[in-house]
Amino acid sequence: MVIIMKVVLQNLTKKFPSRNKKGGEVVAVNDFTFEIPDGKLVGLLGPSGCGKSTTLNLLCGLQKPTSGKIFFGEDEVTNLPAEHRGVGLVFQNYALYPHLTVLQNIIFPLQNLKGKDKLSKAVMTEKAYEVAKLVQIDELMDRKPSELSGGQQQRVAIARALVKMPKVLLLDEPLSNLDARLRLQTREEIRRIQRETQITTVFVTHDQEEAMSISDMIVVMKDGVIQQIGKPQEVYDDPVNLFVAKFLGTPPINVFRGEVKGDKLYIGQEAILDIQGVADQEVYVGIRPEGFILDEQGALGCELSRLEVMGRDVSVVSTHPACENTTIRSIIGSDSKVDLGAKTIRFNVKPGKVDIFSMTTQERIHFELK
């Protein structure tokens, strides 16, 4: 039986003592408030040190918050020991017992059940085979971890976490140790398993492509603070600030120093859009790689460096004095004709792929087309 469980975090804060001689405290998670809906997969996303793994440790009970509360459903679990929370935890390094077989690794959590929850060996084996079949390793049950590939070991770790049918499944960078092809395959498997089991899942990663591809919602974090919460595509299309815009997207967004003047948006001396509703000011201009339209008469001129052919698309690599990035990457169709002998390449821009941000606060500034 699957237990659908929402998770609520209220004003969750975690501070650690500073390691420097001056003392003080380091705030790893700062006033984190969020509700994870029943049966959804939520990605905690951010750079190293942003507090996402600490949040996961607070959820599973490995660490206690400095302040704030955690609820599973209607039950507060803030001070409940980890073993009584009913969570399944999958680590980055798998943490399998090397001397045990796959079957023995999977049933290990069940062997610790006491009293009325205690199970017979036959029932434990049956449950182990059920989850092994779900993660497609039921033919490997007699092998030791050393006889398995990295992807197979990760599936064993997931099966071990699922065998107790946890209320909440927590995945801490579970794909980091896999090669690119295996990472793609395994993340698709994690999504399939989560949909089949309907277990509320929190997936921690610094890889934005990973988070966007399998999450129902993403939470973007920086320095322990939530920057933005939403559906992956919505956050990508409508970032609240420059940090979120730069963190999401492969290749990353192209950022220019620009200016709004007289209802026109300028990059350098070139007006790239007619806009309204924004006071004259200096701004950062973000243009997504897919937001460029190749046009010999285009508004924006860049210095052409090279082309990178990617099959379906072509990446035009160029430079511009006002660009904050080392190079500008513009994604165009592979059938587009580019004169490699030309020094300058010109583009128009798609307004829906252009964002502007305050130079002082780096918050997004909304505009309308004139």
C-alpha cells in the first residue's frame, strides 16, 4: 500500500559554528518555508554550499534544525529520530555492504524491524524481489556489489530505500558517480519508479538539466535561501533574478551590460528592442541561446568566432564588448547559412527570450513591447 504524504517545512533554519578563529555562525539553511505536495518529485537545486544537502539531512533526521518545524502530513517530525520517520535515503556513493549479496543488501532495513512490524524471512524475500523487479535488477540478486556496474549499484541502493515503502524518498545527488549516458538512463528510471510508486520524493542535485528533466517542481537555492520555486519550465522562462537566470539553462544565458533609454533597450550603441513601462536606467540584459534570429540586417552585431555543429542545431560562438560571458552562444537551425569568412554576424532577438535585470539588485524587471 502506497502512503501519499505531503511534506511541510516551516521557517526551517540550520546554523553551524564557524571554523574561523573569530567565531560566529554559518547559516546553512535560512528560514526555509515550503510545502512539497503529495506524491510529487521535487528537485532541490543550487551550487555547492547552497544548503540543499543540509535541507535533506534535516528532512531525514540526521541533523536537527536550529529553529523551525518539519511536518510529514499532519504529524510534526522535527524532533523525531531518523529511524522513526519512515524515510528512504539514497546516497551519492550508494553505501552498499560489500560482503552482502544484492538480496541481502535490499532486505537489510527489514531485518531491523521489531515487535509487531517484524517480518518472516519469506515475506522479506518477497518484498525484496518486488522492489528489485521495479528497478529491474531481479536477475542480479545473488551477486555482490563488486560484480555490478555503477548503474546497477545505484538501483540496488534505490531498491533498499524503497523496500520499506517509505513515506518520503530522499535522493542525495544519486547520479553524480555515473557516466553521462548512464546518468541519463538512470534519471529516467528514477522518474518512472517515482511515478509508479507515487512516493513523495526530494531529489538533491547541482545539475540543473537533471533537476529540470525529472522534477514536478524545482526549488532553486543560494546561500541557504530559497530564490525561486516553480515548475521547471516556468522558472526557466520567468526567472525572478539574475542568479536564477544564469543557473538554469544549457548553454547558459548570455548576459550583456545594457541600458534602457527612451523606451528602447540598448546593448552598446544598438537598440535591440522597443519596450515600454521601464524607467531609463542601466540594466543587465539576458538573452537565451535560442533567442537569436540570424539576420544580415539584424539589430545586434557580434564578432564571429566559430561554429559548433551539434547535429540538429548549430551553435554560433561570437563575442561582444558588452557581454559578461567570455563568449556568446547562439543556437540556430542547422540549415542556416553562416558566412565563416565574415568578421561580424548580426542577429535580431526573440522578445520572449530576453530578460532585463536591475544593475543594483539583480532582480528581474518586467517590460512590455511597444
